[in-house]
Amino acid sequence: MAEHNDRGKWGEQKAAEFLERKGFRIISRNWRDGHRDIDIVAIDADNLVIVEVKTRQNDKYIDPLQAVDVRKIRNLSFAANKYVRYSRIEMPLRFDIVTITGSSDDNCVIDHIEDAFIPSLY
């Protein structure tokens, strides 16, 4: 597996652990619908939370938050809609982003942006 894929899986694991420590209940990871995916689906209080995880070794070239662009938001919106319909979930929906910057457990910075965006209706 390519190094960036390993880093991404490591980052998603770190994000899931971080969210669980904050009291989130993880209900799904790496949910796929064709070419669209959701990194983490969790419940926080009374909200269903769709979490996009962005992992970077450093922020020298691009801030991980900037990698969540309009196209990614649109794909997450479509995937979340499908997930909610498929799972028959009826609760408020929120989109969060967790960024992981670093390359090891003792050398990473985790940022959690709650309610990071409201997707446009298409």
C-alpha cells in the first residue's frame, strides 16, 4: 500500500480515537457508495455527524483544511444523503472536519472543526 494511504488510515484511526474521547459514538467508518466515501459516521448528543478526516505529514504545501473543497463537500453531501436514506436515520445532521498534521503518535496535532460547513442543495 502506498505511504499516503497508510498515513490516511493512521489519521482516520487517530481521529476516531480523538472523537471517542470527546464522547462521540462511532457507528461507521469508511462507508462507501460507489466512488464516494464517508470517513467516519458518529453520533454526538442528538446529532448524526459526518466526519471528513484530512491527514498531512506537515502543512508545508497545503493546510489539510484547504483540501476539503467544493467538490469534496458536494460528494460528502451526496454520500451523506444516501447513508441517511439507506440507514433510515432521522436526526439532525452535522458535518465536521478533523485534521491531523504530523507523522507519529507523539508528534501530531489534531484539530476538530464542528459544523464545518453546510452543504448546498443540488
